[in-house]
Amino acid sequence: LIELCKNTDPNAKGWRPTRRPELDVLGHTRITLQNHVERLEEIKQDYVSQLEEKKRYYEQLKEQIKELDDGSLFASKVDGFQL
């Protein structure tokens, strides 16, 4: 293989049946690309799960605040603006 590379004309055109190198090497890179896409989907799913957990947590906090809030804090702020 080394001898073949040494003896090959560096200006010779390579084998490209479609004349588009990115398509000609797709068969060799497809598995790597698929693995990359699958990994990105896993990462996305992890982030979506984390986001859903945080949404549920903040909704619980909002409900707790509503239960504890008697409205006096907001009323005092409004009264302060009227003065």
C-alpha cells in the first residue's frame, strides 16, 4: 500500500463514480454518522427529561406560594404606589 501511494501520480483524479466525494464516501462514514445522530438524540432526551423535572418542581413551588400567599404583600405594594 505504501509503495502504491508513493508510485501514484499526486495529480491523478481519484475514483469518484458520482463526482461528488461526499456522496462517494457516505458508505464508509454512514455508521459513524448514525452513531453520532443517536448520541445527539440521547443527549436531547436527557435535556428534555431534566427540563420536565424542573418544570414539575417549579409548578409545585408556584402552588405552594399560592397556598401561603394571603395577598397582603401585593396589596401593600399597590398602596405604596398610591401614596
